[in-house]
Amino acid sequence: MPATEILLDFREIFSRSAHRVIKEKSRILAQLLSPRGAKPRHFWATLGVAGVSFFGMVAAFGTAPGTMEIEHSQHSFIQELALQSVQPVARSDDSYAKEERIQRGDTVAALLGRLGISDPDATKFLQTNRQAAPIFRQLSPGKSVAARVNTVGELQELNFPLNGSADTVLRVARTPHAFEVSELALQLDTHVVMKSAEIRYSLFGATDAADIPDSVAIGLADIFGGDIDFHRDLRKGDQFSVVYESLRHDGKPVRTGRILAAEFINNGKTYSAIWFETSPGRGGYYTSDGKNIRKAFLRSPLEFSRVTSGFTTARFHPVLKKWRAHKGTDFGAPVGTRVKATSDGVVEFVGWQGGYGKVVILRHQGRYTTLYGHLSGFASGMTKGRRVDQGDVIGFVGATGLASGPHLHYEFRINNVHQNPLAMALPAAPPLSPEQLARFNESRQPHLARIEMIRGNTLALLD
């Protein structure tokens, strides 16, 4: 820090003691005025285009944190400063949107925590206000709840979908003096949003940094689940671009709609997906050249969520205390995590089976079977002979049988022989018909242009 020069009029100094006092005050004050301790401010730049714009969309780009340097002149002076009383921290006007899906066994407190809400006043209001009671009674798994929260965790607005209608919400909004509750039948407008991000530590970290809702992150895991195991395969530096629908009321996001197009670069390999409606009300995701992205088997049987991401596994058997021949894959996850059927099939067995504990066995296309062990419970209606579709919930992670901690044991078999599904040539999903392929080639261009626009552009990075 350059020394601050202070010109002193020695005619006004009556003693060496006074000189030392003034000099010491100048030194302290110069230190207080120094910008040395200031920390750079980081900014995320977003770009939005609404209404009649390119492809009629809203585009938002997250940028890496930048440093803003503010030039200012520095003046040194000496002044007696009166101590001020400590003032409470003012509420922040900045806020951000969050969206969370209700999980099995969820509580309102857990849901609010995942939404980033740390607000005793809001919590007390929800617990005591009769109009807010449906929030406690209608915690249906899979329901998406949206909130707007300021930077200190105070609730600004909560939109809770009521049972019976996806477009009717119970809204809790902060006013200058209290909270208000209202039930709204929303008239929703559909906007198209484009975002791009890079993974530094986790998918949810990257989507948080780019202000992408959790439902979109989970949707990406569902779309690319046949090629990428989002619990194990993600790498630092992986990148993705996504185009999705945002359903809004009065310009405010209420929930997300369909992912229209996406590109995911995992470990240097690029995967693409474009939504295509094959017939009225039915459709799926296809590569840019029209190949069905759906695989016969998913890479992971676990529902991907903020809670399950980041868990690891081990092959040392914790109960028998010895290394065992590993004929399957163990997925660590909390008790209650939803387990999905990795392919279309029929329930062959449901119940207790020795060291596997509670187990479900599915048969697929005759000679393929999958086993899901150590479950805490089964999905409603799981009985022998029932048909299930790929992605259907069949049970919940537990620690039954020979398991010291909660995890899922998953096995893939061909003619009852254990196999590695990643090394097998598995049947592909049916391709588009020539007529469908022609329609797909016409409809894909806007989606490809959107992905091209944001690919390689400023990426949203996780600090």
C-alpha cells in the first residue's frame, strides 16, 4: 500500500506528542481506506430474448465469473469518527428461482431446505396458517414445487401445485408486512429457454450456477440414461446444452415443460437428443440423424436426484467381512430412493430371497432378466405377472438381507447367467418409419440451430 502523505502545518503543532498522535491516526485511517481488503465481485451474465425474437424464444446464457475493477480517486483526511450502533442486516432485493420435486417420505422442512429457504418467519406462518395446510397434506412424491428465495434465504414466493390439477397452485407470497395465501388457476404461457453449462463438481452444481431447474437436470439424466450413468460416469469438464419449455404466469416461472433438445458431452463423447412427436400425444427423443435414443436397458436403475448424486460403492462385503465375487453392481443411496425398471418387462418374482432381502426380478424379451436387491419396500401393485415399462418405479432402496447399509444391488442376466450389460449387444429401440423420418428432418432444424447458438458460447461454470 503506498504511504499516504499528509502535509502538516507545524505552526499548529505545539508538541512532539501531538505530532505523534496525528501521525498514528493518519496511518490507521489510511489502512481503513485501503482497497486492499476488497474482494472482487463476481457476476453471472444472462441474456433473455422474449416475444418475437429469434425462433420465438427466451435465451439465457450463464457466463463464468468475471472481475470488475472500479477506478476511484483516493483522498486522505483526518476526522474523528463517532461509533455507530450495530444495525441489522437489511433484506436483499435480489432473488432466485428454485424448483424441487417432492420425494417419498419427504417433510415440509426437508423440502424447504432443498429449496434454499432458511426463514423462521415463513416456516412459522406455514405451520400455523390454515390456508397453507394443503402443503402439509399433499406431499405427493413426484410433484414439483417452485419457490423464489432471496440471497439470505428468505422466502419471497412459494408455488405449490394442488392435487387434481397441474395448473392450480397454492401461492404463498411475502408482502411488506406479512405473508398472503391464494389459490390460483394459472393461465400459463410457454417460453423456450436455452442454457449451456460445464460440470466442475456435479451436474446439480452446474445447473445451480446456470439457474437451471432441478427438473431439467433430472430430465437430462432420463433422456441420456441409456448412454450415461449419471451416478458414475460424469467427469469434470463435461458440458451440456439444453433447450426446454418454461411455463410462466405473469412472466414468472411456474414449472418446466418438455425438454425440446439437448446435447451432452461426456468424457469427450457427444450425445444429442431432439424431441419428436411420432403421433398425436406420443413421441420420443432421437439423435440429430433420426436414430431412436432410447436404449433397451438403462445404464442405472436408480432415480437420479440431488440426494443420490455423488454416492460411491465398494465390493468388500461389509457383513461377511470378506471379498466376494461381484456378480452385480451396488449403488449407494439413501433409504427410500426410488428404483426404476431398466427395461420393459414382466415381474417374475417379488418378495424375500435370502441374502438379497426384499427383491424384485423382472424378465425382459424372454431371455433377459434383471434383479433389484436389498429393497426397503415395493411399489404399489407390484405382483408377479405385472407388466412394467422402462423407468417405472418398482421399489425403494433399503438395507434388507446381507447389507450393513442402504444400497441397491443390481444384476443383469442372460439365460440366468450374470453378464455385463455394457459389454453386450442389446436390441435397439424401433427406428422411425420413412414417413416419420421425413417429418423429423423438417422439424429438427430449429432445434439444431438453437443448440448451435449456445454450444461453445459463454458457459455457466460452477465456482
